[in-house]
Amino acid sequence: MAEVAIMADRRPGRLSGFARWFRSDPRGAVSLTFLVALVAVSTLAPWVAPQSPTAQDFNAMMAPMSAEHWLGADDLGRDVLSRLIHGGMASLYASFLAVAVAVVIGVPVGLLAGYLGGWVDAVISRIIDSFLSFPAIVLAIAVTGALGIGLTNGMISVGIVFAPQLARLVRARTLVVRHELYVDSARCFGASTSRILWRHVLPNTIQPVIVQVTLLLAGALLAEASLSFLGLGIQPPNASWGAMLARAYQNMEIAPEQMYPPGLAILLTALAFNGLGESLRVALDPTMKRR
Amino acid sequence: MSLSSKSAVIGRRLVQAVPVLVLSTFIVFALLKLVPGDVAVTLAGDNASDARIAEIRHLYGLDQPFLVQYGAWLWKALHGDLSHSLLSSEAVVASIARCLPHTLLVVVLAMALALLIGIPLGIAAASRQDSWLDGLVMTIASLGVAVPNFWLGMLLVALFALDLNWLPATGAVSLSQSVGGALSHAILPACALAAGGIAEVARQLRSSLVEILHSQQVRTLHAKGLSPSAILWRHGLKNVSVNLLTVISLLFNRLLAATVVVEAVFAIPGMGGLIVNAAIHRDFPVVQGVVFVMVLIVVAINLVTDILYNLLDPRIA
């Protein structure tokens, strides 16, 4: 804590501040490194993956690990490592899409409720409470069923389900910020409501949002895996980690080792998102920085 | 607290639950509005005759204003009529009555495991803050939050059912048929489900205990010469027991969601299988019925914990 305070006092360049954080917080550093590597590998999937994720090699069905298939091959003779890399792209895309939807809906709603107050706040807060009383995945399944099955629709549903969590967080922060002196003075100078919200309130609510978004990414990743596992997400022959687990489940009695690569990939990535989120919570905590 | 103020608290909470109940049932009903295109055509399925489409339009009152439709639907739902499945034409209430016990058994068992394991872990971690034990508990908690519980279920099946042959891999037996059979089928899914719950309970309990153990009040008790264990058991736990209620109601919501996926792994004929199958086949009365019942359960649990919370903690009321 003391270290962070001193760091903020001296106001060093952003880069050296980042370097110091990187060295002082091993968990955050490992998480961030893992995620950066994962995003890089997934984005470059077509070039990095040794084989096509959908190419079937009937001589390699259920093949164990080998020089040709590093992680073996699945029941249709498809290279597991290649599917894992391509599946990572799908799973990450899905997670970012869901969280983006949640931010686009949740942040403005939370800002308006917190800033306007009164009956607007009362109505929005009741709506948020109502959404939060749904078991998340159950509502996402129902919304996906209505919109039509598929990865994009599934993750839009997850985003809708996550939005109230962000809205509640932003509302609570806005309630604190809107009575700060700098907001009052902006109002006195005749700034419009939208300008006050955009220039003064939003920047001061953003730090907890960043933390929550990182944690929600882990939730979205698990939600994608669940939906695809249930057959409501990505459709075959495309790979996502959840869909790979569904396939492995079908063949569990013959080839139980098929469930390890995708399961571990989900676990490690969710751990990394959560680890980064917790580190950011400490690093960005405004009470630690300002005082 | 006097009896009249107790009933006042309960009455106030009941009244406050009404808008949430109305809004959430409205959301359930409004799900139909998300269906692209003409709902009646979509609901009737492929190659439906015009007569069938007209019948469905009438059945759902789709020719009437939306709020009227909602009112009629809610009125029937509150009287135990959730319409019929489009696929099997079984009454939705009957399907739910058949499936819900299997789901509840797993959820309640998972909740018990989460509390039985999570509470001691949380207390142990908080009482030895920053020790290796604390580190171990926090590591378990991080893993428990991040692990996909259906994958954990698959690992459990592979180990305990397929390799060791100790427990049945899939299926479910109802409690009324055989208590032993029901429990032996429910224990693996409950374990898979409980991982996240154990993590949640341990984490929350640890952080609220740590906060109290660092408070002024506890510092005074230290200064007065009270032993650390007496402080922990007599003052610390008394103060966090209220927080635990909040965790339980949150956890119930989470478990109810997670069980939907875990049920698929263990082929349990519960609410999860019911809603997933209905969502895939766009059997909307069933989807709405399942979500409706689940929301009712969550709202009821929130209400009960809320009232207990108010009664237990005089500072709030």
C-alpha cells in the first residue's frame, strides 16, 4: 500500500509505473502475460495452428499424443491442438462480445440512474433488481432460445444478463461522484448534462468498471463454455472450448483424456482473468492512489 | 424487538417484493417478444398449416394488446396454469412438478456441502491470516471460482464412476423411491456444483471476519486481555453470521443456474434438461414456465433471507 502511494506521488511515466507494478505483483503479471500470449496465439490461429481445425484424418481417430498430433486427435481424427487454438479464438471472441454488450447497456443505464436520481433511479433500480433475481445462465438459455441458437446470439444473451451487474456498480459510483465539487462547478459553468456525464462523471466511475469487466470476462468465458456444451452456442464443425468438451463428453468412456486440453484451457484462462481483475482492483483503487 | 414491529418488518418486505415480482414475471413474458418475425409462425414450427398458426395465435392471445396478453398470462400462471408444451402437449406444470425435485435435491445437497466445507475453511483462513493455511484456502477458492463445474463433473464421473465404479455415472432416482439411491445419484453432481459455492462461502466469510478482527471494537477487546480465540468465536462469528445469510441467498441463485449445465453431464431429468431441450426446439411455454418457477424460487429465498436478516440484526430495522 505504502509503495503504491509513493509511486503515485512521484508521478513517474506510465511505462515505468507499469514496470514497477509488473515486478511487485507476480500474480497479476503472470495473468497478464498469459492473456496477452493467448490473445496473440488465438488471433494468429490460422497461421499458428499446425493443421486445419476441421480436417479429418481417419487414420488418426482418437490418436494419443504424438509428434504429428501433439495433443492427439479427436473421434473424427481432427488435430486437438489445432482445434484448441481455433477454439480459443471463438471462446475469446464470445467472451469479449458478451462483455461489450454488457458495457454498452449497463454503463449508460447506471450513469443515468445514478445521476438523475428520483423516479428514474427508482424505476431503473427495480428493473436491475428484477434482472438480478434470474439465475444468469437460465435467463441466457431462454433468451438464446428466443433469438435463435448460435454463438453470437448466445453471447448477446449473456451480455444482456450481465448488464444489470455493471449498471448497479456504475449507479453506486455515480451517486458518490455526482455531489463532488468538480461536478457542481461544471454545472455552474453551464455544462450540459451529457457533457457532465461524459467528461466528469464517467471518468471517475471507470476504475471499478475496469475491474468488474475483467472479472466478467471470466464469467463470460464460463458461460460460453456452458452454452456451447449444451449445444446452444457454437455449432459444429466449428470449435470452441465448450464444444470440444461436449465432444469429449460423448466419448468419455473410450477416450477420457480428450477432456483435459479444453477443460484446462478454460480453467487457466478464467484463473488469469480473475487474477488480473483482483490485481487491478488493488492497483486502481482510488483510495490508495490519492491519499 | 416487539412483535408488532416484527410483523411491520415482514409486511414492509413483502410489499417491497411485489414490484420485483411483477417486473421479473413481465421479463419472462416479454421473452416471446424477442423472437424475430411472426411469433405465431415460429411457434407453430416448420410446415405448419395456416389453421395451426391461427390456433396458436388464438391460444396465446397474440391478436390482443401486449399488456392484456401479459395480464392474462400472469393471472393463469398464478393459478397454476402455465399452458401446455407445444411438443408433447403435456401441461407445463406437470413437467415442472416431475423435474423440480431432482434439481432441488442436487442444489440443496450442494448448498449443504458448500456451507459444511466453506465455513470451516473461511474461519481457518481468517484466524491465521497470511499464513500458509490462508494461502492454501485462498488458492482453493480461486480454483473453485474459475473451474467450469460441468468439467469438474466430467472429471468426477471419470474417476468415481468409470474408473473406481463406486457411484452411478448418470441418471437420478427420486427420494420417494429410495433415499439411498437418490443420494448416491445426487452426490457427484452436488460435489461438482459445490466447488464454486465452497469458494464463495470461504472467501466471503474470510473477508468479513478479517474486517471485524481489525476493527476498533476488537482492538479494545485485545487491550482488555481477551484471548484471541475468545474474540474470534464470541465476537467475530457473531458479527459475520448475518453476512452469511446474504451469501446463502446469492449462492442459491448461482447454484440454481449452474445446476442446469451440471444436470446435462449427469443426465439428470431435472429443470436443466427441460429448459435446454425446450430452448432448442423453441417450445416456448416450457421455457417460460421453467424461468417463471425459478424466478419465483429465487424471489422467495431472497425474501426469507431478507426478513431473517432484519430480525437478526436490530441495527437495520
